[in-house]
Amino acid sequence: MHGHDILGMRWNDQDVHIHQYSTETTINDGHAHTVQGETAPAHNMMAHVHYYEGTTTLVDGHVHHFSGMTRPPVYLSDGTHYHEFAGTTTFNDGHVHHYSGFTGRNF
């Protein structure tokens, strides 16, 4: 599992940020998929979460969809933070996959 850097921006004249994420699903039905993307924007507040959604990579002739909310931020001693996330994909091709990971940190 790995993550990517945070991206900062202004939304309606307010400071918000997003995180990138990438992780692998569990192996079910003999294969795994990649879950990756960018979270929805969240305001730069101490306690915040991000919504995320997407489609897994195409493997074994099919994809799965996923969505959820991250957990609150985990702050590090250098002032950066990341989020944990986990969930279950949609039921496709007779099975689901589970996934968990960490977003990228902010700099």
C-alpha cells in the first residue's frame, strides 16, 4: 500500500485540501484490484474527514465500485497529516473485495 502527497486549493474563497490514495483490495475469486483516486475537498480544520469514491482497476474482465468516508486526520510531529480509510467494494462477478489504506500526507 502507498499514498501520495496532499493537494491544496481554494474553494469558494476558503482553504480546502484533498488527498490522493492508492491501495490493493483483498484477493477474492483468485484476483485483486487497485483502489485509487483523490478524495473530495475538505476545509483545513483540525477534525475533518473526506468523502471518496471510484471504480477499481479492470481485472479478470470486471471492475467494482467503492465509496466511503475517511477517518479523522492523524497528525504527525511535523504538522502534516494523513487519513485511514477502509471499505468493501460493490458485488460484481459473484464476489466483493475489501480494502484499507492510508491517504498521502500534506506538506
